[in-house]
Amino acid sequence: MIFKKLISKISQFTQENPIDTFFILFFALLVVILSSLYLRVDFDDEHWEEFKAEHHCQLRTTKTGTQRASWVCDNGKTYFRWRQQR
């Protein structure tokens, strides 16, 4: 009974406010996408030390000798510590 009332109210709101409904759904989808990206980065961070050792990654330095936040690995790719882009 309560479920039917809720569905009826949602349907009525959707029909009366299609633009508002679009923006609500858009932002909900955006939150889901950003959350999944954030969780994926955390997952990658957990395995970075192991990956770095397996692929003999070396920290890149500039000509002046200052360290940068990127790594060159034996697979020919450059990875960035803030987000290991594999």
C-alpha cells in the first residue's frame, strides 16, 4: 500500500518536472561513476608496491635531480604514483 503511494508520487513528480528528474538522475549517475573510480584507485594503490617490484620500476628525475611523481617500468609504460595508469 505504501509502496504504491510512493510509486504514484514519483510518477507524478516525473511527469510534472521532467527537467528536475533529468538533473536528479544525472547527478545520481555522476555520483556512482565517481565513486567507482575512487574505489578503483584505492584497489590499484594496494598492489602498487608489488607491481613496482615485479616490473623493475624506476623513479623518473628531472635534469636538476629533483624527483617527480612518475615511474618508468620495464614494460615501456610510465606510471604516475597518484594514479597508477595501467
